[in-house]
Amino acid sequence: MDYLDPKKEARHRILLFVGYILIGVAIVIGTLVLLYQAYGFGIGKNGTVIQNGLVFFSSQPNPASIYVNNKLNKSQTNTRLTLPSGIYNVRLARDGYRDWQRTIEVEGGDVQHFDYPFLIPSKLTTKKVANYTAAPGLMTQSPDRRWLMVQEPGSMTAFQVYDLKNPTKAPLALNLPSTVLTKAVGSENWRIEEWADDNKHVVLQHDYDGKTEYVLVDRTDASQALNIDTTLSITPTKLTLLNKKYDQYYWLNAAGELRSATLSDHTPKTVLQNVLAYQPYGSDTLLYATNAGSAANTTPKNSSSSAGKVLIQLKTGDNTYPIRSFAAGGSYLLDLTKYDGTLYVVAGSSKESKTYIYKDPIGQLAKLPHQAVYPIQVLHVDQPNYLSFSDNAQFIVVERGTQFGVYDVENTKGYNFTSRQPIDAPATHATWMDGDRLTYVSGGKLTIFDYDDTNQQTLVPASSAYLPAFAPDFKFVYTLAPSTATAAAPGQEVLNQTSLLTSADQ
């Protein structure tokens, strides 16, 4: 029997051992191949090892054809492409639509996402929603994009509320009580201040006879409107919602005191003093500019502002943290929000050419309490007049007219550019269309472009006195524009609805 033969038994053990080694080598090679593929490695045409990158493409509408360096790819959006390191011209195309294109740079091991391409129909179809005998004093859209509120010309208290989710539905007539406003002797107008997070209440600023007051409007029930100034017995120079709640307020008075109160408790609470400007976030966080030394938890090096300087501070709960200082004068651009759970703070001045972006400044100071916080990016725009996060908070724009500075939080990239088209007065800056695109009116027509000034598209006639209103699903855009009807009198305006889909896709 073979198992009693020592030589055969030894040979059998050697064969088993060699088999185990070969299996192990196969597993190692397979693992390495998978790792190489996971990190984008491949074999080039000449047999050399190259490292690829993964690029994901989506589009609205979907699908769209993908051309890489003018060569049609076999895949359509939504898909991923494996591309060797290099620079590529990518074009997305769909019948009936204008092309979307940009140059991308792929590095080995990259994973890039282009989820935002928005294709505009080659031919836009517009229909009239409403005629107005004169320019409406106000048009404003709720944060969820569903509700559009338009003031009727000739009346300070009459509004129409459109449901953009049900565009065929007649608008709701909203007639505010005349007692909610102080009667004006001379000129008066409305300005939008802020919508609450319930998408139901909006705070409007009533400017009259060189004075201002704030009015809370319930878009579903005109009788619930109230004058915040008289209700709380205050005279604010600025008023904002606290935590985006319609019944909670911060306000700044002429003495530089920042106070808070609610509709259920009218007793004012002093939050801060010597405040020049402020921006709230959440229920207990404030970014503000002060011309006096402040409070707790500031280091000696940064605890007070020197002569001719204004200190930017961050207050959260009972703690106050120094951010930086600016030369006194001008206006201060302040904003803050969280992206992917991390707090980002932005501060600038209309007198300077640098706007500073900070990531997790509180965490920075916790690690290095005796060091000043450092910015992750500086955007260079001379004497900026506008600062804002995009709808998804991924992008930060700083602007003065057609000069733009944009920072991409997710990909840690900055962009500086001057837009090719001037901005029509009375607008002084662009606004975000969504999370990835900016928009303004130029030459009497609505213009949109990607965050880095690519894919600029001219759409339809629009007046720059009003922001465009995009439907919640972005299938339509609503604009107010001067009437072009033959019999129209000068000054008449039309509310138009323009489809952002071809008839085949509607």
C-alpha cells in the first residue's frame, strides 16, 4: 500500500506543499490585480503599467451621449468611465438640447463626479401665465421652490400665490389687512427679507417715508399677517429669523445691540453689544462683526479690536471665538453653514480684496488654543458686494459685479473669473440657480452658467428686478419680463413659464 511507502508519502507531501504554495501565489496575484484595478492601474498599449481614474457622469435630462475628445463613448449618462491620466474634452449631447461640455483633468487614482450637467433645449417654449398692468413690486419664491408670491401692481396688500408643483392651478389671492402696515405719506415698497423653514411664512420689509418695518406674512391665510415691529415694540435696523423659525427673531438696533425675542415671549434678551453686522446659523450660533473687545474664551492675542479695526467673532452657546480682523469701514460680508457635518465660516469686507474661508474654526482652536485660526482658502475679489453658499453648500461665491471668486468645498478647488456678460441694473450680483449654477439677467435675458463659468447659456427675456423662479423639479422657469404684445402699454409686465424640457421629454 502506497501510504506505507515512505518515499511515496514524502513525494505526496511535497506535491501538497507545492499545491498550497501555488494556491497562495494565485490568491496574492488575484488580490494585487484587484487592488491595481481598484486604484485605477492597468496595462497600456505598449505594455507599460498605467494608472487610470474613474469619472462619473449624470445629466438632466437623462440619458445623454458622452463624447470624449470628440469620440462617442459606448456608454451614456448615468455611468462611469475609466480614463488614463490626462486632459480630456468631454461633451454631453442629447437630441433637441444644447451640448454641455468642459475640459477635465484626470489623474491616476482619481474619482470624480459630474452629477450636475443641465442640458437646455435648443428651442425654448414659453407661455404666458399672467399679465400685469405695471411692474409688480415684489416676486419671491419659497425655499422648497414650490410657492411663488407676486405682489399685484397698484396695491401694497394684494398678492397672488402660485403653486409651481401644480402649474395649471389658479393662484391664491392673498389680501393683507391694511392695518398691518404703517400708512405711508410718500413712496413705499416691499423688499424680501427671509422665508421660514416651514415654506409657509415669509418676513417682508416695508420701506416707507425713509423708514422701515418688518411684516410677517402667512401665504395661506392673510388674516394671520402681523407687524413684527409693533407686536414686539421694537425699532430694528435689521431683523432676521432665529433658527429659520417664523416666530423667533434676532434684531439689531441703532445702538448696536443684538437682541432676540419670540412671538410667545415678547421680553427682549440682549445677545451681544457693539455689533456692526451679523449672520445667524441654527439656534445658538452667530458670526458677527464688532468694534469692541468681546467676551469669553478669546485668547489675549485676539481678544479685542485695535484702533481702526473691526473684529470678526464666532459665538456658539456661551463661547466666543476670534476669527480675524478687518479695517473699519464699509460693509462686512459674513456667512456660515455646515457641509457634510463640518462648519464652514466665510468673512470678508467691502473695503478689501480678500475673503477668507475657514473650516471647523472651533476645532482648530480646540487643538491650538493660543494660535489664530487659519483659512483653508482666500478668494480674491476687489471690494466684494455679495457672498453666498450654493443651495447644497458645496460652493461659496464672492462677487462684485461680473468679478467672481468661487470655492468648491468638496474638491478643495478655487476659481476666479470675470463673466463675459454685464449684469443688468438694478441687480448688482448673480444668485444661485441651484447647487451648481449661477444666474443673472444680461441684455434683458436670463443667463445661467456653471460655478466655474463654463456652459454659459442665454435663455429667455427677463427683468433683472426679479429673481427667476425655477420649479421644484427644474422642468420650468418662471420669469417676469416687459410685455411685447402689440397693444401693451409701456410698463406692462408678463409672468412667463418656460419649459426646460423638449416636448418629447415633457
